[in-house]
Amino acid sequence: MTLVPDAAPALRAPLVPAQQRTAAHPPAGPAGPAAGGRVAVVLGTRPEAIKLAEIIRRLGSEALVVHTGQHYDAAMWADVTAELGFGTEPLALGVGGTSRGAQLGAAVEALDAVFTVHRPAAVVVQGDTTAALAGALAGNARDLPVVHVEAGLRSFDRRMPEEHNRVLIDHLADLCCAPTATSVAHLRDEGIPADRILLTGNTVVESVLHLRPTPDRAREFLAGLGLTAGFLLLTVHRPENADDPAVLRTVLTEVRDAAAAAGLPVVFPAHPRTLHRLREDGLGELVAGLTVVPPQPPAEFLALEEAARLVVSDSGGVQEEVSVLKKRLVVVRRSTERPEVLGTFASLVPAGIGLAEEIRTALAEDPAALTALDSPYGDGSASRVIVERVRDLVGARR
Ligand code: UDP
């Protein structure tokens, strides 16, 4: 990844009064996008990279990929990009590890500097992260068309920062790419006009289809971890579960006990955030009997999902992936912005003593019943449709 030389000074630069603006701080607006400019694809976390990969591959040399640095771990990122095959080296802004507000401000300023130099013709963001909001704000401030991939998701849970980010990005975006009819309805209910909404499906479908390893490759990978199919796969990293030691203790105890009662081993790819909390809170003994592995590259993680008897997770993306892989998931969260999978592929339960019971219920169901169900997230054509519309938008501005 290339470190943007002009972004770091931009982070430290004081605000420049209008009359003293230089080429590095031109006023927004009149100059507008460069004719022939590339499409800036702004991301800051692993799930954004996974879900934007096919769009980036399709844009090819038209894509200017910018990583804000929101969640940046060199080893994890190297694994992710190697498998995703972006075909282009992202610009790295190195904005991370600070408070949400500081990160947002710094990322907007750094992106503004990038947009000044590269003069993209449009900005694409995905999902609900601080990086995505920064991309939408920076694009809007430069009068660039902003495209929001995975628009219209709502948990209606104002305790989640992501909920605020989603709403703000959707209202800033010139094109909201909504994955399902439910997300279209949310956007319409908030007064977003129909001509700014496109029903596309979710790009996660093509990501899974592209990354999913062959059965032989998956078996080989599992054998390398000393695993065979038929285990409980656990991921837990959201603040509501990881940040309160009592809650994290409950989640791990409930999962451990329910899995032990069913005779299932637990495989736990531990997010750096959760590992940190386990160490800090002295909860290490709770995972002593689990197979704890580092965060896995995307294809390897899909192999784990596919081989699992049951998945227990608080992840957003995993809720969608199980519908493509036809697996059963227990979502450990207070709320979800992905209701489309509830009652079929997934059930929702908050961290607490109901979790073990929910795991028992899910394990009692017939896993084969899921194989005939379609994913509510579409047929894998979302990225193609989105890239076509992005090119139309850019063309219309020239
Ligand atoms: N994932 C991965 N390796 C792991 C755990 C998850 O590649 O060890 C992938 C997973 O397949 C999904 C995405 O990361 O595509 C979900 O990311 P995460 O749970 O961090 O974020 P969320 O989706 O909740 O925003």
C-alpha cells in the first residue's frame, strides 16, 4: 500500500483562511471533477474491502482505492488484498486509532487533500463505518457524485454509531444502492426520492462466490488447523459484547457450555479487539478449551463458515454470508439491520442466559432445510449493476 505523501501534512495543517488558499487547499466547487478522472473508492475496514472487491476489479484502472486506516493491521490487510485481487495499490491515509470524532475529521481532511490532487469524478463508499461517512462527506464537500453501496439498512437502534453513519451517508449520497426491497422502503420512508435509489442486491453474494474455496482446498485448510467439518464457529467483536467484561464472560460461557453439551468443538477466530479485552479483563481461562485462531483471510474464513455445524456471531457481514452458504447462524446482538435473514438462516438473541438456549434450538433444526432457500441478497450481479450506474453518473457529469 502506498502512503499518501500529501495526506500526512494535511492532517497537521492548520485551517487555511479563504484568501490564503493554495493549490493544496483549493476551494470546493467551481473547479469540479476532472474530465476523465477516476472513481475514488474509499474504505477503512476488512468488510468494506471484501464487499467492494468486485466493484474495484470491474473498475480496473478507473478505480482510485483509498484506505483511510480506520482498522488497519498490516498483516490482516496483506492477507485480505492478496485474496481479493484488487489489481491496484490502495492509497493509505493512516487515519486510525483515535476517537470517532477525531478520526472522522482527520479522514475528511486527508480525503479532501487526495481529491484535490487526484480529482476523481465520483466517490464510492460502502456500509456504515466512519471511513464511509468520511468518504461521503469529503465527496460531497468537493461537489462529487457520491455512491453508497449497501444503502438503506436500518437497525432503528440509536445506540449503534453505525446507525447514525448509515442515515447520514444515505442522505448525502447521490445514488443509494439498496440491497433489498426492505432497504428501499427505509430510504423511501425517510423521503429520499426514487431517482436516487437503485435496488441492486448485495455485493456480498459475488464476494462469497468469488472467494469460496473449492472443497479440496477447504479440506486442506481445515486439516492444517487440525479441524474436520462439524464445529461451532464463533466470532464476537462488537463493543456491546466485547467491551463489558461481564457481557463478554456471559457470551463465552454460554457458547462454551452449549457447545460442550452438544459435543461440538468451538473454533474462535479472535478479533484483535476481543483478544485485547480478554487479556485486559483476565478472561483468558474462558477460551482455554476453545480452538482460538487469529483472524482468518477471507477465503479461509468462508471455509470455516461452510464447514461449521452452527455459526454464532455478532458480525454484520456474516449474517449475509450464511444466506449464500446456506448455514444457520445465531446473531448475538441487541438489534440487527439485516432482518431479511431472521426466521430462516438466522435468529437474534442478545448476550445473556438465553444464548445457550437459542444455540440448542438452532442445533435441533434440520440443516438441510436451508439448502433450498434463496438468499435475500440477490444473485451476484450487484457489483456489475453498480459499476454500470457509476459510469453513467460520471458520464453525465462530463
Ligand atoms: N471475516 C474474515 N476473517 C475473519 C472473520 C471475518 O475474513 O477471521 C470476514 C467475514 O467473512 C465477513 C467480514 O469479515 O465478510 C465481516 O467482518 P466483521 O465481522 O469484522 O465486520 P461487520 O461485518 O460486522 O461490519
